[in-house]
Amino acid sequence: MPYRVHCMVCAGTGCVSNRSLDVRDALEKELRKRGLEHEVQIVTTGCNGFCAVGPLMVVQPDGIFYQQLTTKDVPQLVEEHFVKGRPVQRLMYTPPEAPAPIPKMSDIPFFKHQRLIALRNRGLVDPEKIEDYIARDGYQALVKALTQMTPDEIIEEITRAGLRGRGGAGFPTGVKWRKVREARGEPKYIICNGDEGDPGAFMDRSIFESDPHSVIEGMLIGARAIGARYGVVYIRNEYPLALERIQIAIQQAREYGLLGENILDSGLDFDISVTRGAGAFVCGEETALIASVEGRLGDPRARPPYPAESGLWGKPTCINNVETWANVPPIILNGWEWYSQIGTERSKGTKVFSLVGKVRNTGLVEVPMGITLRQLIYDIGGGIPGDKKFKAVQTGGPSGGCIPAGMMDQPIEYVAPDGKHEARDYLDLPIDYESLTEVGSMMGSGGLVVMDEDTCMVDVARFFLAFTQDESCGACAPCREGTKLMLDILTRITQGHGTMDDLRALEEIGWVVKQTSLCGLGKTAPNPVLTTLKYFRDEYIAHIEAHKCPAHVCRELNTYRIDPVICVERGHGCGVCRRECPEKAIFGEKNQPHRIDTTKCKKCGVCVDVCHFNAVIVE
Amino acid sequence: MITVNINGVERQVPEGTTILQAARALDVSIPTLCYHPWLKPFGACRICTVQVQRPRGYELLTACNTPCEEGMVIRTDTDNVRQARRVVLELMLARWPNVPVLQQLAAELGVEKPRFRSEFCDEDPEACILCLRCVRICEEVVGASAIGYEDRGIKRRVVTPFNRESEACVACGACAQVCLTHHIKFEPEDYRGKPPEFLLGPNTAIFIPTPQAVPKVPRIDPEACIHFKTNGCQKCVEVCEAKAVNHEMTDQEIEIEVGQILLATGYELFDASVMSQYGYGRLDNVYSALDIERMLNATGPTGGRVLLKNGQPPRAVAIIHCVGSRDENYQRYCSRVCCMYALKFAHLIKERCPEAEVYDFYIDMRAFGKGYEEFYSRVLHEGTNVIRGKVAEVVQAGWSKQDEGTLLVRCEDTLIGRFREIPVDMVILCNAIVPQRDAERVARLFGLSRSPDGFFLERHPKLDPVATSTDGLFVAGCAQGPKDIPDSVAQASAAAARMLATIAKGVVEIDPVRAEINEEFCSGCRVCNALCPYSAIEYLADKNVSRVNSALCKGCGTCVAACPAGAITGYGFNDRQIQAELEGLLAVR
Amino acid sequence: MPKLKIEDLARMREEARRATMLREGAGRVKIIVHLGTCGIAAGGRNIMAAVLREIEERNLHDVLVTTSGCAGLCSREPMMTVEVLGQAPVKYVDLTEGKVKEIFAEHVMGGKIAERYALAVGSERAM
Amino acid sequence: MKEQERFEPRIIGFLCNWCAYTGADLAGVSRMKSAPNVRVLRLMCSGRVDPTFVLRAFQLGADGVLVAGCHPGDCHYQEGNYKALRRTLLLKRVLRQFGIDERRLRLEWISASEGEKFARVANEFTEEIRALGPLELTAALETGPALELEEVRA
Amino acid sequence: MSKPKLALYWAASCGGCEITVLDIEEKILDVAAFFDIVFWPCAMDFKYKDVEAMEDGSIDLCLFNGAIRTSENEAIARLLRRKSKILVAFGSCACDGCIPGLANLTTREEILDWVYRGSPSTINENGVRPQPKVRVPEGELEIPEFYEEVRTLAQVVPVDYFMPGCPPQPPQIVKVMTAIMTGAQLPPPGSVIGAGDKTCCDECGRTRQEKRVKRFYRPWELVPDPDQCLLDQGIICLGPATRSGCGALCVKANMPCRGCYGPPPNVTDQGAKMISALASVIDSQDPEEIQRILDQIPDPAGTFYRFSVPASLLHRRRSAPAA
């Protein structure tokens, strides 16, 4: 009996952790109970991107989008939708300001503005079945590349398409492939960099989880173009599900003869091995990654020689990010003209962002280049929860920068065409500080942390610097010592002991660390600090001179006060805060306004949390 | 060749030269810390930062490891460069304020007072500043890779694996040599594997054995030299002007044809550690005679001074005779020389440590030589206490009431008939003289038999002590039996005289009793070949006959009897003669 | 699994597409079987089974089958609506498995409406 | 059996020059009493004794043969005595097959200093052969000697 | 001028030597042409009285093969000696006693007892034995007397030349006959002809090492290496103590030489010399081990004196072997 309905249950890490697999099992049991198991097929797919509302399911062919499902909803869902054919309103997604739920997935704003190329198959294929991928024109690009194109033509196609590295540096992929192809040395290697060390970034993970074969096909095409013999997928050990899916995909590809010797009788010999990253952020840097794959200590080394000439085992190696590889098959299949229409003049195609932080629809989105922050945050992201004021967005993780609300309408795209940050003279450091981001270029690796008024920019800078400082390999002095000293200064500032010279010191050390560090980690570690200094200097000054943290995040700078009116009228002096205060710094009687003794108060903020009536005011 | 512009000066440099090398060629000074000529540039300290012009602005690169490119414009004196070097230095000073090499660099770069102080600040002037030169030299040059890093970031430290003594370390001292801050020190206190009795301290990989060594040229010790272990280093090759160092040289076997051989292979010292009661090799300050000879030697490790292990002179010394000699379970014979050198030790120790008390434990004082007895009485007058009695054992004093470190010598004083226990600081054992370890193999090599005590057997103990039963083979010195220097010299000259006599005569007489093979009847069955103890019969494959080398044949006749074809005649005792004797003997009833 | 040739890949693509095309909502004809309470009571389930059997026998992949609630005309249940893309939907009433076979042959396959069983044309648009 | 008809065995003694012969000489020099029956034949080494000599001795009328050499390991020529040992052991087995009592052939190690031992061995061996009686190998061929050419021609 | 006369006789032997004379193939025709064969009982019916009728010394050449075992052998030997100018001891039996000579290791009594009583296949209750003279109704029968020992020809009559070998090899016979027929200068009487002066080793092509034997093997115990000397491999080969001449036929067939060509020139007793050589190459200095090795030679006398017991110094066994 052919299926008449396909239930696409999301099995990305987000939904799985929300127990979407239990929902699937309940669904299966219910369908069998109702005798519908032959009519309704259940398909577990990769991550659909809308993690905020997981676990979610899309019922095809109707395209109905159900979200936040629990096992309890299943009987009703089966009864109503599958038996009676009536979609269940209650389980649909209703955007905050919208009057009614939106049944069709394609109408939901989160999905509508997206343009899927790297994530074209997400939610539509079972990642653990190669047949699903082949059904959606899987490996057709490879066939075209092997039979109708010469390696040079492939490289030409990629170059003309304007594809650039999605890892963060944005180096033109075509140029890189050309260099590795022309480098001397056999065998050649290509590496898929799935280290993704940035905190809060999970683009690569969801590509692996929802459509691993697109990465494999991309690498095959790259191997053909470059003449590489071996491929390595370097994936974080902290992505167990993604690791399992890519390994299954590689195994299936081998069984189907798409990996190994004489692939599709084309003479191409190519195989992929998987190496697991041991959790060091620095191993995202290409030379450190190579060292890690070779089993050595994952420390970066001086360049030149660049990996294109002497990389893995000293042979020419091409390292690209997961998303870059995933973009290759569509370009080859549809041609470079189709691809170059998408995005802006300098940044072609789409970019996958992991939208996190203070935004309603946190999740994974793939949007065309040139989209503005406003569209991203409000149209797709569903705005800031609690209608707090949008303050800034942090892109590119610890190597990226903070973009203030003011630049919300600038299109997101790559930095200056030659891919190198523009270095500015030390002399004009304090005044014109465009060194980091040129107007209109805010791209990073893809992590997008939305921050609202309650976020203290100094604390954010400290958080990211603490991360890079801890992850620094310690081989070269500036990065090892510089990041530590800057961290000490920032910590002092957040504790209210900062001085104005500290700002000067931060800039000077930051500049030296950026200029003289050996590898990318050191060169970009100061960025969060330098950008927050540039756009939110006032907050720093508030911390230093006024000893106040505008966002009340830096606890040492807060002073806690109880509003006598609210305390009595609404709280009747209930005394909850008095009991809970660990320092016994709150005094007052029943029905009397309570008072905090600021000398004893350790500013732990417990009273704020326990007071039901928000009587405690933080200045 | 590529052209580069350094500080405005155009310069042609070969492909692959680094900016630092090019600059130094133009004697443009660029400060460096972690750079070292022997090592591959690493770029850890970043002090050698220079400014390279880029099409849209500039870039700061490290000079030590950036290769020059065609048309590269390099500036080493811009504000950016100075600022970058100053701040990098300040960062390092924040962590290691008192390291002299950093302070000296700070003076050069004009950094007066470091502005920052790191939480991990280390005031030690000899702190490790993580320049990693040590790790790199151990891996790249020495090839032992004995040290590496632990942890990462600010907590990264240079350590041996698990902070334990690394087996891979060959104690070559290379790391100590390149360490910028002398953080790594090299104390030669733990020598590696030198036999105690010869050297009391370690030697470097290449050394002159002793000042009076003949020939007085340096020698490479393959165990200590790291080239043999790791195929690396070879610094000695580089520095030797005369280019005389060659690691490939090995022992060569040279074959010389000689008429006569004098075996003077000498003796070996009995390994006293077997007699555990004396604690040699177990207790400190218990030395064998040869150790003391080394110590007393002016060119020895202690420069002639008699010192204990802790470097102090001894207060009391015990000398024990007949260790292993005149002893049923070891050597039954008397080693003849120990009594006299024991007295020599007593005299020298008295001379070198006047206040030291010397006790000499003997069974019978054998001062038999010319002037020996007079020396013995002189030593007695110098106050050496002589105790007649075989020492039972030497124990660590710590177990009994006296303080730690002194040794107790327990023995039966047979002259006064009482058991005595004498505390001393140092014990000297007069080990027996025993045949060389390979005496058995050498004897068989020369067809020489050995007397029951293992020394080579002379032809006649009284009448012909230097010759052996084999003509042309002579033996002299301790190889024939323990004896002191005068006797050895006498024997040596006797043997030399005997050999010269034969050489002078020019002809070697051999007595007529010989065997000879009649090649007419010999069919080369080779039955006789293996029989001859003197391997005098050789087989000529081309003529398919065997032939007797009359010089070697002693005429024993074994082969004559054995030859199945009757082809060998034994002159003086041939078959017909013997048959005639038989007929004669049995003719009469 | 034998090593794939390029032709095998194309063949597999066709097979797989048949199974997954449904997911993209692409289809030539849409059949809605009305399974309101009354519909089910009147035997709507058998009709649905019959429709699915028809699809299976003819190995069709461009026919979408879905259910809906009560269409309001309980007396004429079981009912189904057949809507060919681009044409007005036709509601068939008082169905039996036999009638379904005929409707399938004439309307779904033949493209001609089976008037004798049809109640109304163009009452509501589903595609 | 009266003194003069008593059977006096004739014994051939093959003595090695360096040990047995010197020992015998020492016995003599030390005035030791040893049986005269052993008629000594000096050879450079006991290794020189060829089984042919032993058989020839028996054929010529010897009633017993003594072979004396240096103690094993002392041989002036290193290994001569070992060869004598091996030949004697094999020859004894052949003698047994020819009906000759193997005790008539005796091998002894006598060093240069063992004069006393030589004397003792000589006396012992003589008595032993006397007990065994004459060998009489020399009796003419059972069926008479070969004719001489002349007799035949005559 | 009448053709020289040739006589051949076959005493105590296997007759192989008679046949080997014919093995010279076509050469026999030249011999027949050259000689007038006057006496060859094995080939044609000659009678003793024909020979007696001849004058003394009229036979120019007499090839006498076989040992002297019975009185008849002795009588004819004496007769032919008288009648022939040149008497040749033809073959190992005549020269050294050969296989029949092995009987000297037992006594006449033991032989007759075994043959007529002891052997398992004999049934002779009343112990009848053949006697030299016996009276039967037809008259008195006489058979030759069975001597106590076997003697070689030379031990009965003087012999001019000795041709060893069991049998003598055709090429050697051809050489000798051609020499005689062409009247070549013959070597002095009593010397050995038809054989070399060296030993079998000279003709054996195997490579020989220094001899150190740890144990002896019987030929059937191992398949010997065809290129290595058999004695080196522990197999007892009498080659070193046997005269050359046969071209080392047996060794070339991968079997050890048994010494049929008799002792080499300088050796009187072939067995004694082999005992001396073999004992010397045993590689052991410990008496027990030597005994164990010697136990691996089951029959020393038979092995070393296989062809030469009568010619040996001990000639024959005297009394019953010691217990």
C-alpha cells in the first residue's frame, strides 16, 4: 500500500534533546493502534533549523508544521489529522504578534525569508538513507563533474560563481583550489574543517546531521578538480550525532562505490577518513588542524609554507569549511550564473547563521548574502523577547566583532575583497579606528548572538576574551601573555577597579596581539574587546568612573535597594528576601518596608530573584 | 636570486633566505630571543617583528621565519615595529620582570618601567621564558625528544613526560647550553654507567682519557656521544679546524705475519662485590685497590686528594689484604703484590691526610723484594696500625650506636687473640689478581694449556718460565701468574731476549721426527685433516691430496696410524721400522 | 551492494523520487476522502482502502490522497472529492468500492467526470 | 707346573714417549720390581699405535698387547691418547669376533710420574695373560704352508 | 706357430668372474682369435685328464678365480700351477678370499651342523652328513674333502699376478688382455694388475670435508646427499682403505664402498687400517659416548673384513669366541 502521508519528524540534536524521538515512537505506536501504519510513513530527518520550537514535525504533502510536540499530543494529532484529515490548530506555530496559527511551514516567517542552498535537503531527507539524497538529485552534480567537465572547468565554475570560504576568512574557494591543483607533490589531500570551535555556533553540526551526503559530494567534486587522492573530515568529538551520521553516510557512499577506487568508472580514486577533534578551539586553525590529524600536538605553525603547498603529511592540502563543501554540488548542478545572482556584488550565495541569544526564534537560518540585521533579527528572528530594546549583535564568535544596533541596516557580507583585514597605523589608533570592520562588512563564521539592553558589553567582551585566552595554545608570547593581561584588565573593570589608562592599555595590547600573533586565534582574539571599545566606549567609562554597570550584569557595581512602597503595598513586607539573604543583610518586620544594609550586602542578587513583587531595585 | 629592499637598501639574496638572514647580511640589527643559528626558526617570541609593505597598507611579520619574496619592501625601524617590539617585551616583562636577557633587551628598546604585572608573574631571574629553544634542540639536533610541553596557554610549561626523569634524555647538556635564562642546569653528579673502579666522575662524549694518555688525543665515547644514539648533533665535527673528527671510524682488524708471539695479556682484578661481606658496590666509601690508585693519581678525578664520597677527607682508613687471595672459595694462590701496594697506600694516605688513622689488616706481610722490608718498617714508624687477622665483615655503622656514614671493620686480631671492631670512614680492599676473563679463549687460540690457577702454562716453572710448549710462543708478566712490576719487567726482557735469539739465528731448527704424505698414494680422503691438533695438514682441493706443513707438524704420528691408504710415512717411526721391532721382540721365545 | 555505474545512479534516482516526491507536495490529482464521524460510520475507511489499492495497482505516484472531516452531507456518505489540477473539484457520493474503481478509471485516469455518481462540481477548492 | 715349564706369556707394550715410557723409566730408576714379560716398544704418542701393529704382534706370537699413553688432557700432542682410546675400543670388538679374548689387549693411562703404576700394571697384566694361556696364532696354517714355486715346479 | 694357450678355472667362488670375462663384449672375439682356449670347464666340457695330459708350463696364461675351500680346489690349483707359465689370481676370491672367506669367522663343525641340522628348513633326524668316502651298492663314491678353513690361491700355490675386484671390471680385463696380447712389458711377478695404486676416494667425485663423525648410520637409515662424501654423512664407506680401479661404481650408485678391490698398495691388513681410520674420526672424548657410537656398528669384523678375512693377519677365528 503506497503511503499517502509522510511525517517528517525532526531528529536534529536540538529536537532529540527535547525528546523528539519519544514523540516519534509514540506516533508509531498510535498509528499502528489505528491501523494507519501502511498509509502514514514516519521519516526522521535532520535539523530543520527552528530549534526554539522543537520538537517539531512537518506533515507532507500538506506541508503542515507542528511544533513543541509532546507524547501527550500524539493521540489527538493522529485522530484529528490522519484519521479525520483536520490539522490540529493547537499544535501549530503562532508568531507572537500574529492573530492565528500558521499551518503551512512555507508561510512561517522564520522559513519564508530563508534561501536554502547548503541546507536544501534539510527536513526533506532521512540523513541516514543515501536513497533519499539520491532522490533529490543527489550525486548528479558529481556525475556532471566527472563526465562533462574537466578539472579546470570545475575550478573555473567555482571561481566564476564567486564562492568564498564559509569558515570566516572568506578566501575565494576557486583561487584556493587552483593553488592546490598547481602545487607539486603527491598524493594531495582535501580536508573538511568541521571543528567549529566558536561557542554558540552549530551551523556545521546541523549540515552534518541533516544532509551529510552533500558534504561528501562536494568533497568528491573538489577531489576531481584538485586531483586529491584522500579526504579527511575533521569533526568535533562534541558532536556525537553528527559524527555518527557522517560515518554512516561515508559507509553508504563506499558501499555504493561512490568512494574508493575508480568511482563511477571515471578513474577517480578517492576515499574519506574521519578524524575527531579533541576539543581544542585552536585546532580550527588550518595548520593546527593538520597537526592534530597527523597525531601531533595541535599547535599552529608559522606560515608560509601555506597548506596549499605543504599541508597534511607535507603534501598539498586544500582545507574548506563544511558549509563551503555543501555549496559546491548546487553550483556545479545549476551553473555559476544561477549562484552568482544570489547575494551581493562582493559576497555571492547564501550564509548559514546560528541565530542565538536574545531573539525569539533561535535556530539555524540560511539567508542570502546582503540581508540586513534588521530582517535577520526581526523578520526571521521574531524580534527580541520581552520587547527589550535591541542593543547589538556579536558575529563570528571569539574571532568576530560586536556590531551596534545603529548598523542594523547594513547588508551582511564579506570584508574587503582581498580577504585581509586592513591594518591601520598605530598612530591613528585612537581616532579613526576602522581597522577592524569596514563599513558594510560584518561577516564572521556564522555565529550570531543577539544582545538586548540587559547585556553588558564589557562582560560580553570579557566572556569571549576569557574563551580565547583559555584556548590559546601558548606557543607565541603576545597571544599567551597579551590575552591574559587584557583579561585581567577587563576583569578589574567589571569589578569596578578599572582606570582610564586601562582602556589605553587594552587598545595598545590588543593592537600588538592582533599584529604580531603567530596564528588566526591570536590575530582575532582582541576583536570583541576592540569593537566593544569602539562602539560602547561609554559603557566602559560608566564602569570605570561611575562604577556602574548600565545593564546591571557586573554584580560588584550594582547597589540593591528595596522600594518601600511596593514592598508594603503589594508584598505586605512578607520578609521572603530577609530569610533568603545569605549575608543576613536585610532588615524589616511583617507589614513593614524592608531595608538592605549595603555594607553587608554581597550583591549576590538572591533577593531580586525571590521577591515576587519585584520590589528590589538594582542601580 | 631575488631582490629585496631593506630600509631603502636594495639587495640580491638567494631564494629562500629569511628576512633576518638578509638583514644580518646588511648588518641591520634585528633583536631576537627564541632564534638560534642551530635551530629551525620557530617564531615563539615575535621580538624580531618587522614591517612589510603590502599593496593596501603594511603587515607586521616575524623576520626569523618569513622567507623573502621578489620585490619585498621591508622596514625594520618604523614606529609600528618599535611599538610592537616594546609592547611584546612589556608583556614578557609583566610575567618575568627579573630575567636579565629581557631587562637587557628592555634597555635596548627603551622600555623603562614595565606597565603591567601578570597574575602568573614569576620573579625568578632564571625563570623559563618559554622560548622553547631547549625543546627544539632536543628534537631537531639531538634527536632524543626527551622534553616537551605540558598544558596550554598561560599554563604551558616545558617539562619531561610526567615530570619524571626521562629515559630518552642522554644527558648531553644541549638544552642547558641553549637555555637563554640558565633555567636548565647540568650537574654532572649522576654519571651514567662508567665502571666505578676506573672513573669516579662522568666524562663528556669526547674527551682525553687522562692527561698522561698515550697518544694524548681526544677520544669519542660511543655510549655518551649522542650522534650514535640519534644520528644528530656532530657539533664537534663542525668546530674542529683540522677536520679530524670522523664518526664512521671503527676498530679495524689488522693481520700481521709474525714468527713469534709474546703473550703479555696481563691480569684482571677480582670482583670484590662477590664477597658481599665487604660491601663493595653496596656500601659507600668501600673502594677497590684500583679505585684508590685512580684517586691518588694527580690527574685523577679528585686531583690526587683522598676524599670520601661526600667530598670530605677521611678520618680513619682501613686497608684489607688478601681479598679473594689465599682463600679456598675464591683464589687459593697469593697475589704477591697486594702487601706492598697496601703499604704504599698507607704511606700516601698518611702523607696526604696527616691526621688520618690508617689500619692495615694482613695475614702475613710479604715484603720479599729488594728494599721492601725497609719500606715496611718505615711505614710502621709513620704510625700505621697493623692488625694481623682476616677481616670478617665491613658493616654500615648506622645500625649500631656510632653516627651514620662510618663503617665498622670487624676482625679477629690473632696476635692478641681478641675480636675487634674498628670504626673507619673509608675501606680499601686489596683485590686478588685473577686471569683475564678471556684467558680460556686466548689459550685455545694459541694451543696453549693453562695451569690449574688459570694463568698460562709455561714450558717449565723453574728452567724455562718465559717459553711455552709451543715453539715461538712466549709468555711474560701477570698473564703467567701474579707478580709485581720488577718481576714482570725481568720476564719481559727474558722473553724478548729469547725471541731475538731465534730471530738473530735466522733459521728455525725443527727436529727430524715428522710425518709426510706421499702424494702418489694419497687420494684426498681427508681422514687425516681433522686429526692434527696443530692443524698442520691442509687439503689441496685442486690436486685432491692433503699435505703436511712440516713447520707445524710435531711428529706425533697419529695421522700416520690413521691413514687408511698408508700414504703417510712417519719419519723415525715408520711402519716398516715398527714391524721390524715387533719381529725382533717376538723372535725369541 | 555492487559498485554503481552512472546508469544505476539515474535508475535509483527515479525509484527513490517516486517514494519521496510526495514529500514535496507535487501531484496531478488530489482525492479527498471525507472521514467525518458519519463518513467513517458509513464505511469511509473501505473507500480509502479501495482508493489506495487502486493507486498501488496502477503504481501511480502523482495522486495525492488525503482525508478531511465531515463534508456536511452525512446522508450521502461515504463521499470523496476528486480534483484534477487545474479543473474544478468533483464530489462523489454514496460510494462503494465498485464505484470507486469506475470513478478512478474514468475521471482520475481518463480525465472525464463520472456524472452518474457525481453530486456537484466545483463546490470547494482543495489544491 | 714346574718353574721352567711354566707358561711365560710374551707381551708387547706400546709406550708413549712423554708419559708411559718416562714412567716406565722412572719405575726402573726407582728400582721397582716389574714383570719382564712386557717387551717395551717406544712410540712418540699412543696415537701412533696402529691396530695393524696389534694384529701383527698377535700374529707373530704375542700373547698380550699393552698400550700405555698419557692421561686424557695431558697428552703432549693434545689429543693423541683419545685416538688410541677409540681405536682400542673398536679393535676389542673385532678381536672378540675372531675368537681372541679382548682382555689380551689392554689400554692404560700412565703419567710420567706414575712409575709405581707402570710396575703394578705390568705385573697384573702378565698374571692375567698367564691365566688366559698361550694364543698360538702362529701355528702353521691348518693345512700346511703354501708351497714354494720351486717345489711346485720340481 | 701355434696360438698361445689360455686356461680359466672356477674354484670356490660365485662364478661372477667367469661371466665378467664375457662382459668385455666384442673384445672376447679378439681373445678367442689370439688364444687357443684349452681349459674352461665352466664354458665347455673340458676334463681334468686333458690338462694332466698337457706338458708342464704349456698353458701360457691361466686365469684362476675362486678361493681354496675343498681338496679338489687345492688339487686343481696345484695342477694348473704346474701346467701354466703365468697363473693369475683372478678376482677377490682368489686374491683375498672374498665372501666365501667370511666362513673363516666360524668353524667347519659349526657350518656342517647348521647346514645339516640347525637350519630351520632342515629335517635330518638321524643327522646324516656327507662323508669324503662312502660305500654304496654300485661301488665307492668319493667327494672332495671340506677343509677346516678357506685359503686364498696365494696361500696354496705361488701366484704370478693378482687381479682384484668382485668381479674385476671389464675395462680392467680389457686393459690386461690387450697388454698380454700385444706382448707389452708385464710388471714384475707378484704385483697387482688391473687396478690403480690409489684408493677408491681418488675416483669418487664427491666433496669431502674434515671428518668429524658424531654417529654412524646404516645405508637404509637415510637418503645420503649425492654430492657429499658418505663417510662425512656417517655412513661407513671403506673407500679410503680400498684400492682404486672400479671407478667407484658403488659410490656413484649412492651406496657405500665395501672394499672388494682389496687393500691399497701400502696396506697389509685392509680391516685393521679401516678400524684405525674410522676410530680416529669419531668426534667424542668420553668413553661411554664412544661405546654408544660403536654400538651403531653391528658387525665390525664383517664390515671391515668383508672381502679379506683369509688374507688378513688373523686369517681365521681360532676357538669359540669368548662368552
